[in-house]
Amino acid sequence: MRLEKCFVCSSTVYPGHGSMLVRNDAKALRFCRSKCRKNFAMRKNPRYLAWTKAFRKARGKEMVVDSTFDFERRRNRVAKYDRELMSTTLRAMKVIERVREKRERAFFRQRMKVKTEVERRQALRDLTEDIELIEPAIVRERKAQRLAQKLKVDATLERN
């Protein structure tokens, strides 16, 4: 069973699903759904469509370069069936998948570090500007009393 990739969004196209366009130069283009086919017909660039893998990779939201991607490449070479080779390949595929997932999590954490730092700075700025919003009621009452006493003292000094 051969799983193709959609020409626009790079999602998996399973056998019997989607549509195929064969150009005059004999290049076969697979589309997972009509949305992708219509965007291709409108000559939309997948790098500017926010829901595509090309967009996410162009904006640095997904890994672009990694050695585990080499195993996903399509190979057109016919190989003789060997049960031992097949079993080792399946075991290797599971290991490679775990490695890739681990690297993707590390990539995501690294990408989110900037976001957490920006959020932390924003929270500190909000605290310094609007500290009265989180002060306890007692502190607010004491400040009000001090202000009232200061106003009384100022008023008595002005009369004298």
C-alpha cells in the first residue's frame, strides 16, 4: 500500500482517496481533498496558506532539517522480499519514530522558551504598573488613612 503526499498541504493521501491531476509533462499531482485541488487551480502558493506544512516550515514552526526525515523519502528501487530484513526494518521504523518525536518535542520546547520569556516580562510590567489591583484591602486602607492624615496636616498648615 503506497501512501502519497498531497501536493499542496503535504498530508497523507491514502489509496482510493483524494484526486490526481496528470499534467501534460506526465507529472502526477495528488490532492487530499477538493480544497487543495482548488487552491492549486487558483495558483495559490502553499507557503502562504496558513494551514499547510509548507507554511509551518517556512515560519519556523516545524523542524525542517533532521536526519530522521531521510527515512521518509520515497524510493523507487525494487527490493527482493526478505522476512528478516522486513522485521529489522519495522523495528528500526519504531525507533526512528520515537527519536523523531523526541526531537520534535525538544524543538517545540526551544521555540516556546521565547514565548514564556515574553509573557514573563509582560506579567512583570503589568505588576509594576497595576500593583494596586492585587494589593490586600488592609494595605489599601492604610494608604488611604495616611493620605487623609497628610491632607489634614496640609490643611492645618495652610490655615496657619
